[in-house]
Amino acid sequence: MLKRHLGIFLRGAGMGAADAVPGVSGGTIAFVTGIYEELIHSIKQFGPSAFVAWRRGGLPLLATHLNLTFVLPLLAGIAISLVSVAHLVVWLMEDFPQLLDGFFFGLVAASALVVSRHPADWRWWHLLPLAAGLLLAHGLPSLMPLVTQLGNPDLVLVVGGAIAISALLLPGVSGSFLLLTMGLYGTVMQGIRGFDLGLIGLFGAGCLIGLFGFSRLLSWLLRHYHTATLQLLVGFIIGSLPVLWPWRELVRYQLGPEGQMIPLDYRYLTPADFAELTGDPARLPAVVALMLAGAALVLLIGRANRPATSRNRDGADKEEGSNA
């Protein structure tokens, strides 16, 4: 049991670290480490049914209903990682952006391969959800600056939290990158590092709203349209890759309400063009090595967790059937 708890904690730490990096999704880490569908199902259990379980069997049945042996170590890993990694991520983004992007580019690209392996009943029409995922991943960031037009800063934080946490549940869609395009990334990261309880409370309330609502939608889609939903997730993952291309130049942006720069569009360059235009070193050997390292890590984890993922999905389907 202790080994399982430690494994879940480390997976949570990986999710937290990924979500601290703009362009990377904690949902991707959850998927390739074999806990994605258990995560979605566990989150869905937080709701009115939890009160019924508590009335029927007290705290023991409630803990079982909420799958707390899974949820608590996962949340602990995410929380500790977010707080501890925030400083490291800011430093890497400022001093070594190409190396950081290179590692996560390889990781996310390999994640698309891992996710696409799962469907056994693929049909030609599954290209439609795949295309939908690509379009949504491409279009979502351009819509995010509209959130800042809500006016009320508290409401912006709540809505931003709901959107960011929903993105956490989607492999390939980065909640932190959406926060960046909403102009909230710096504000939220500074609030976490400085333990600003007011900001954390508002942002956390939005996260709870998005988490409970979106998890139910995803659970329903996975239960009724499993293969199509997986293809949608593959589209999200592939669509997120340009955001992580190490050699890119910002060509369009807008200023947020506090004067921060919100990226809207990039030009993607070759390493040689990047070095010539920006004057910064392309660091090609190091970036390629980190790309390969990120891809190898995901493929190894995906191979090790493929049987566990199948068991989790079967177990979730059986429990859904018994609840029905």
C-alpha cells in the first residue's frame, strides 16, 4: 500500500511540475503514467453522491466512494510540486527557454503516440474528433484574452481558475499556457509563491467549479464514446506542439490590464534562422538530446503502464455499471 501511495504521489508531482510550465499539461502526465481515467472517475465522485455515501456508511464508506487513497497522495504531490517547482520553472524559462521547451516538446510528441495506441476499434470517422481537437488546441489561446474583458479582477481570477483546471484534465492543453494568454500566469505564480491567501482562494474557487463540472463531462464522454474521446485528446496533444517549438519568435501580442505582454502568435524558425534573427545561441545538440530524453521517458512510462491503464478503465466501467 505504501508503494502505491508513493507512486501516486510521484505521479502527482509530475503533474504539478508539468502544469507549472506554459505549454505542457498535467493531464498528459496522468495519461502516460496510467492514472488518467481513474483520476477523471475519482473527481466525478465529489458531488451529491458523496453526501449519500456518508449518510449510508459514515466516513469509511465516504473515503471509499471518493477514492481518497488515490486522491490525497495525488493532491499532495501536485501541491508540493507546484510550490517547489514554481521557482525553478521561472529560472529555466528566463535563462534556458530552448532547453526547457525541447524536453517538453519531446515529451508531448511522444505522448501523442502513447494515446493513439489505445483505441482498438478505430474507424475512419474518428478523424473528425481528431480534427476537432487540433482546431480547438489551435484556437483556444486566441480566445483567452477575452477573459480579461470581464472587468472585475476577482471574477477574472475565478473564470481563469475554472478554465485552467479544466485544461489540466485534457492531455495536450496547458492550463498554465492558457493562464499566460489570459494575462494571469505571472499573477497566479506570484500569488502561489507569496502565499497570497485571497488570490489563492478566488483562483481555487474557480478551479473547484471547473474541476467538478468538466470531470463529469469527460467521464460521460469516456464512458459512451471512449475511442472518439481518445482521438479528440490526440488532437489536443498534437495541436499543442507548436507552442513548445524551441525556436520561435513572437510576432503578435497584446498588453494585459496590468501591462503584461500576452502572446497571441509566433513565427516558427529553424535553429539557424533563430540564431541569426535573435542573436541567441540555438543550442541545437542540447535541445535535440533533451527532446529525445523527453520522448524516451514517455515511451518507457507508457509501456510500463499500458496494462495498468486498461485495468483502471475496466474497473471504472464496472463501477459505473454498478452505480447505474
